Amino acid sequence: MAATREQVIEKLRQVMDPHTGSNVYDMGLISDLVVEADRISLRFSLTSNFCPIGMQLGLALKRKLREIPVEKIDVKIDNYLRAEELEKMLAGI
């Protein structure tokens, strides 16, 4: 079964920013969302370059998307000092 854009958005809306109480999708932190039969790709922009929970949010986002049965999930990180480190970590999940 192929993933749908609606399924992906539903999962993204379950990833909450504890500081704002809002989800990362409705906060506008997700861009370049592409949903294909066997792949999801997106860009996740943190609200601050020094976001204290950036790593946790990135991990929560990838784990939530892993609930969708697709072969590959690519997450690119923007506006974050530790973006390269987080991207490497997410690639292993």
C-alpha cells in the first residue's frame, strides 16, 4: 500500500512542539513535502538555530513517519546549528 500525502500530514500533526503546544506541520516548519509510493521526503526548519529541543523534535518526527510503511524517508534540516549531526542520526532510523 502506497503512502498518501494525507497520511503523512496526519503523522506530522502528531509531532508537537512542547514550547508552543502546536504541531510542526501547522506551525509551518515542514516544506518541500514529496510523497511517492515508496518514499517520503521533506524539509524540517526549526524555529531557532539554537533550538534546545531540535534533536528531540527531529527524532520524534522521523519515528512518527516510520509508522508509515515506505521504503525511504528523507528528512533535511534547516535553520539548526546541529543540522548535519541530526541528519546523520535520522538517516539511521
